[in-house]
Amino acid sequence: MNKEMININANLVGDVKFGSFMKDDEEVSVANFSLVKKYGKDKEYTNCSVYGDKVEIAKDFEKGDFIHIYGYFKERTKDDKTYKNFIVKSLNKIEKTEEENKEEK
């Protein structure tokens, strides 16, 4: 199954939540977070998960940071409800210039 890989640039909502789970007798680190992107008066929220060594990158993120992510959406259904999550393959914080910060206000 081919996954459509996409880029998203958006602001971090809240704090990053860290955890781990066991898979094939190995502990896998995970970081979960949400991003928000504004379109005029509308907002789009994206729930994200990053796994393994890339979790370390997310430890430096703070609420409001402008984040770039690259990955794909994954859907799963549980109890007749569909959940959509973005699986992050690459991520980094984008430092805004002082002029860009003024334009947002």
C-alpha cells in the first residue's frame, strides 16, 4: 500500500506527551502532539505521533512553536469510530524571523 507523504507547517498546541510501548520484545519511544494551522478564521488540527530516535527532537518543542513535519496520515477504526493520526517521519522546529512574528499579530 502506497502512502501519500506530505509536508505540514503549523503551530504546536499544548505540550508534547512522551511514552513508550513494547513491540517485538523491544521498547519503542513515542511522542504525541497536536498542531494547528490557521486558514483565515478557520483552524485545522492535526494529531501527530513520532517514534524511535526522532522522539529526541520533540523534547525541545514548546507550546506555540512553528513546526515542520513530514509523513503520512493513518486511519484506524475502533468501536465504529474512525481515528486519524499523522505518522511523522521527519520533524523540526522552524525559527521565525522577528518580521514574521510581527506579521502574525
